Amino acid sequence: MPSTYADTYAKWRKDPEAFWAAAAAEIDWIEPAARVFDPAAGVYGRWFVGATCNTCYNCVDRHVERGRTGQAAIIYDSPVTGTKRTISFQELLAEVNALAHVMRRMGVARGDRVIVYMPMVPQAAVAMLACARIGAIHSVVFGGFAAAELATRIEDAAPKLVISASCGLEPGRVVAYKPLLDRAIELSSHKPEATIILQREQQRCDLVAGRDHDYAQLVGEALANGARVPCEPVAATDPLYILYTSGTTGQPKGVVRDNGGHMVALRWSMKAVYGMEPGEVFWAASDVGWVVGHSYIVYAPLLAGCTTVLYEGKPVGTPDAGAFWRVVAEHDVAALFTAPTAFRAIKKEDPDGRLIAGYDLSGFRTLFLAGERADPDTVQWAERQLSVPVIDHWWQTETGWAIAANPVGLGQLPVKYGSPTVPMPGYDVQVVDDASNRLAANRLGNIVVKLPLPPGCLPTLWNADQRFRQAYLEEFPGYYKTADAGFIDDDGYLYIMSRTDDIINVAGHRLSTGAMEEVIASHRDVAECAVVGIADRLKGQVPVGFVILKAGVAREPAAIEKEIVALVRERIGPVAALKTVITVKRLPKTRSGKILRGTMQKIADGEDWKMPATIDDPLILDELQQSMRERGIVA
């Protein structure tokens, strides 16, 4: 169909408040907003000020009340356990009520924080919705994080309750969660009052008397008794959740998401961006611990009355590179949203797409990619194999939904490989130089968004308004700093070329090289270090560490390098993906002492680079290049 994007974007630009007021009509409000947008509220203004609402009601209750009782709300598919379960909206409402009842009896009330540290199981979504039901603020922590990382989040969020599981599952191994949780609580000065533990049959755990409670027992009793908990009215501007993202200092930033604007933006996006209708099946192949899982496994599909797939598996290895096609065919998935990494892995294992032929994908309409730059080769491979549109789009943990996309619900625009297409309504995206001067088309610069940000984006960081200003607003006054670099072409298409800080993107996961350097520097034999993200065909980027050993260290560098890899895995978790550490004599620096990480990265990636004018000793780059060559990083 002809695209209405240009008219829609123009309509937003002409009257933003009227545009979002119309979108808000898709949400059930307890009290409507006194003001659609109040520029004087919060750090840069707040959306739907004066409104009251409840996110759980909009995701679950209203669908039950309006005839969707038997429709599947969640399809749980776990190839690692051989388990499949379909949960109707009626069944979901009952379990959410039951857990909300249990939490209320434990004293959890509106505004209290609850950390959810769980694998990809339906109970994780139930926990999020139960928090929303009673007005508690959830903070989901990815199950791959080590105890120290979990501890920093417990310390910052100060939760009254933690909901977790005995273990998580990876192909071929069981990851014990309970020891990690126990250690995290031990490390944190804040001690949660209680924990609720889902015992999984693959590995059960011991419960600490007086603190730990069995999920199945408590929720089972509440279900048997038909527990019902009314939805707590909360302000549209009240926090729904806190999601921690890597900070350049190594201290994670607690991104806050509010209730009202979040619902409006996600509900609008399901139709306009993803082209989904109520009753259809949407699958975001991500994890509930990441923003994609929050937005498009749990909240957006349920807000739209769609069925969402919750998949505990991998794109390859559970059991093979045809896993995604089985899920799409078996559950009649209309749209799949995943990271380019997943498709690079599938392409590597099944380059000719032979495993696709065995599945009926006739109901599959669109593939969406995000989380990192979608390289043209992968996009074109997917187009050839699937014969459906492959749509790259770009957004961030901070925004919660697409900044730029090809909105298929408004009529698909022509695809330009390497571009996530065009800004969505709400986002006035500009490219500026370091002095905030707007750049002409096709000029590379800093990608920024003119304030105010649209509904659904973070209003601030948890208990850190000033850090929010410093991190996102001060460098480019009047704009939100995306920390990405790129350009806009003559047709208004946006191109994201690189990060402008030290956050690297490993398989769609944003990780801080600064945090890794902090861990490496703590090793007793390390005098100095640097971590850079280098290009990887499968994961997008992988970190590589460079270390200078202390004088007088007589041990073999190879042994120390192995210890450093293990140390990062212990402190940050396997998600860090640091596998290569190289011992060097010197690191390239400016005369002022700044390590030239950008130049190091270009050398490793085989890109053209210029000798930095401020370098202290140019010969160091030759030494570094030789060290990389010896380790097989550069040809």
C-alpha cells in the first residue's frame, strides 16, 4: 500500500500534543491527562501529566473483559527443556493476580522496588505484570550477570523483594542462579526483606529460612483460593520500571520508564511500525533482561491484544539452525524481531538456507532487526531466503522504542541497505558537529534528538537527575545525545555508523569497555590496560583487552591473560564475551596521557587510519600492530 509516513510525520510535527492525544485514545485511563505535555515538569517536561492509569489492566484485564479470555496471551517455547505452554489471557490474569496477592501479603506496595532475576520463563513476565498491577517498580536483571553486577543493582534500586529462580539453562549446561543471588545480597549493603524463588526441576536449590519463599507453593495456594487484587491507580508519570544500562564509569545507569507515555508509544508502535493487529502472533527473540524483552516480549504485544512468544532457546544449537523457522511455523508467527547477530549465526551454520525449506512460513510477513547495525550482506541473505521484507530499525534502552524505522504499518518505504530508514513521529533527529551546529546532508557527525523526547522515552535516571543531565543533555544544549555518530542522506534516511563513546555492542548487548577495564586493572599483575571493541562478523563487536604488566612480573603472560578472562567473566558475567587479552609493552597515548582507543580499534578492524597529531610516540602503533598480527587479529 502507498506509505502514509510523510503525512503522519508532518501531522506530528505540526501539533505534537494533538498527535499523542489521539494515540492515547488507544489506552484505557482511570483519569485522563490534565495536560498532554507539561514542559515545566521533570527534567525536560513530562507526558500525560495528571492522568492516572494501570499498565497491567491495559495489558491483561481489559482483554479478558472484552472477549479475549481464551486467546493465547503468551506462548512459552523452550527447546532446552522440551517444554511448550500456551497461556490464555484468562490464565495469565489468574496467575498475575495470585503473585500480586503474594507480594501484597509480603508488604510490597506502590512505589516499592522489586528486582526480577529470572531466566526466560513465563513467570518472569508474570512478575513484571504483577508489579505493575500493584504499582511496584520492577527492575529486571539479565540472568547472565554475575553476582557483583547484580549487587550494584540491588544497591542502587534498594528493592524490598527479589523474585528469582533456582537456575537458568543454556544448551548443554545449567547456570545456578541462587548462589549468584545469595552472593549479590551478601555484597550489597542493602538487604531485601524477602525473595521468592521458582524451583526448576533441572536444578533445585536450598532456601534460606525466614528470607526465601517457594514460588510454586505461594502462588499455587493463591491460585487455589481464587486470589484477586485490584489494579492500583498510579500516575501516568510514576515509574513502571528501572532498567540498568552500562555506564561509561562502570557504574550502571538506572533508566526510568513511566507508565502512561510508555503505554501510548508502545501501543502506537505495534500498529504503525510493526503492522500488527490484535490476535496476531508477535515474536521478539530476545531476553526479558534487555529493553527489547521489556518492550516487545512483554508490554507492547499484550497492550495491542496480540499473542507474544517467549522463547527459551538459541538461534542455533537448540537443536540446529532451523530453530527459528520451527517456532515461526509452529506458532504461526506474523512478525519476528531479533538482532542481526542471530541471523549471522544462522547464516554461518546454514549458508544455503536448506533448513528453511522444511517449514511452512506462509503466514510470516516481516522480519525486523535491531540492537546493532544490520550489515547489508545479512539483510540481503535474509531477504533471499525468506522472501519477506527485512526491516532494520534503530533505538536504545533509553528510548524504549524505535527512533528510526521503516514503518510497515504506515506502508513500507523503499529499503536502503545500511540505513534504519527514517525518524518516527516524536523524534526530531539531527546531525550536529561538536559545537551543536547542524550539519548538511551526508556529513558525518553526532546524532542528536531535539527535545522534548516523545512519550515512552526515559524522563530521567533513577535517583540521578543531575547524572541524567550530564550524560544526555548538557553536551548538546536543547538536544538528547544518542552517543551515536552518523549522517542523514538527501532523502532523509538516517545512517548509524558508530558509537561516540566507549560503549560497545556485543550481539545486541550494550557493554561498557570502561567497566571491563576496571576489572582488568584490579588484577594484581596489571599496570595499565585498555579494552576496545573490534568488528566481528557474528556478534557485531567483541572486546579485546590490551594489558601492560607491572615491572618485575616474572610469570608467563599467557597464564595472566587467562586469569584476566576468567576475572571479567566472574565480575561481569559471560555476557561480556571477553576472550582475547594481549600483553603489550606500551599503549598509544596522546601527549596528555589519553589512550588512543579509537585508533587502536581502526587498526584492529583493518580500517584506514591517520596518525593522530597528538600522539606521544608514533612507533608504539607499529608495535601494537605487530602484537595484533601475532595474535591473528589483523592480517
